[in-house]
Amino acid sequence: MINKENSSNLNNITLKDIADELQLSISTISRALKSHPRIGKKTQEKVKRTAVRLGYLSVDLLEEQQKKNSALIGVIVPKISYYLYAMAISGIEKIAEANGMHIIVCQSNESYEREKGLVEELSAIGVNGIIASLASETKNFNHFKKAKESGVPIVFFNRECNDVIANKVTINNERAAYEAVNHLISVGCKRIAYIGGPKILQINSDRAKGFSKAITDNKLENIPNYLIYSNFDKESVFSAARKLLYAPVHPDGILAFSDQIAIHVMLVAKERGISIPENLCIIGFNNEPVGELINPSLTSISQPGFRMGEEAAQFLINELKKPSILFEKRILNSFLVVRNSTNKNKI
């Protein structure tokens, strides 16, 4: 309990002090001070009275803070530098601004621990909701479940999981991979490999399923070591690519998890003296601008990053306006952009 008689403590009062006084969580205190709609009116009034009584805020400052901070959306992405996420953030910001809200953008750097900490911090400062794309290390989702239980709506986009019931926005990754492999077959490839990202990512599993189904449906040989996984660091990708391309008989077609991985595969092919697309065709994911500039230009699966962001933000806005126990998974269209890395007709 706070000693109200000791006025020297008043300038040092924190949200934790108020939380301890009322036996509530810090995130509940923060949201109550901002009149968050998921916090009951009686709780809001009790928290505000206590905050003023303890000297945390004057009435005037409390009103000013509520106006300033009551419309925040937390956005967590693996890396802002990834083209897909840069576009998605722009889409989220567009919808947020149209609804009088602001976004706080954070990057997990593909780290589970950092992602967990970010979810806890964003919840503690009282954001109205969180839009997230999972870190590649994440296989425990309790931090998202706890945020939802404390009243923070969650929306996933691109990388999502089945363990958390929430609105989600993605593409049909299995179908995209299936169509990419069919394209490789259409240009004459018969020994096709898939270099994925970290195995625990759900979208990675979906793409691997699409790859394997296309191989089976086209009655090609399903070579076990042609389905290979890597982390996102350069050394891991080079190692995976060298296992394939330095084999006595190397693949003549490769589908890569991302454009970054595809470009690293192209570097290993050059190192090995394998000509693209004469002896090896390559397809990436994400259709990053650099794909047009390299030689040969990279065939890639284009994902609607900007629209992903818009849809995710709109899901969150709708949930804030009208909370619901029903959730939706929205699947957006992707398409293959054919360039010289698979176009043998341009040799």
C-alpha cells in the first residue's frame, strides 16, 4: 500500500504503484486511464480517482493524456527492412490514420524473446490492439494469448499460427508454391528442389506441402534431400544451397522461400559455374524490387503486402468498434511474376 501521508512520494508514483494499490495489472491500469472500451466504467473511474489521489496525475493532465494516447495500434514485424513488411506497414498506417489512430512499429528481429517482450510492453502502455507477423523463432504463443485475455485484440498477417484464435490475413501459401513448381515443370525442369526458411514457421510448412503436392501430381521423382530448410542468415542459406548445387547431379529447378534466399542460391550457382536459366531455373517469394535489377532478373511470387496491411488494420478497427467472438482468416491472391531466371525462351 502507498503511504498517502508521505507527500515526498507523490512525484515518484508509477503505474505499478497504482496497480499494487488496487490489486490490478499494470496493463489494466494503463488502459483504464485511457478509457479503453474493454475496461468497465466502474474500474476506469476507480483507477482514475486513485491516480489523482496518489498524485500520479492531476485531473487536467489526466484528460490531456487520454486525448493524446487513447488511439494507439502496436505493430510487430520480423524486420522492417523486408519489402513485404515495409509495404504492409504503409497499408496499416493508411487505415489507422483514416480512423484517427496512430501506430507504434516494432521489429522482433526474428527473435521469440524480443517478440514476447514487445507484446508485453505494448500491452502495458495500453495500446488498443496489436497487429503482428510472427518471428521465425516463435513456437510458443502464450504471450499473444495473455494479451488477448487481458483485453488486447490481436490480428496476425502473413506469418500466422493456428494456436491463437484471432483474425488473420495471408495468402494461400500452399497453392502459390504449387503453381510455382508447375511453372518450373512447364519450362522443362524435372529435378526440382525447395529451399525453405525455418521449419517451425507455419507458412513454410504450407509452401513445402504445395511443393510436394506438385511433384507428386506431375509424377516427378520425389527426392528426399530436395526438400531442405535453412535459417535466414547468409551462412545457413549458402550451406543449404551448396548441399544441392555441389551434388554430383544437381537440381535443374529451385523454389526458394523468399527472394533473399533465391538471390543467395543464385550466388552459389555462379560460384559453382551453373548457368541460369540454361541449367538451373529459380523462383523466389515476395517480388522485391531488387529482383528486377539483378542479372538474370528473378521470377518471383508477388504478395499484396500493402493490401495485407490494410486488411489487417481494418480487422482491428472493426473489432475495436464491435467486439466479437467470431474470427476470420482472409486469404488474398498472389501471382507469379515471370522473369529471366525461369524464361529459357530469352536465352
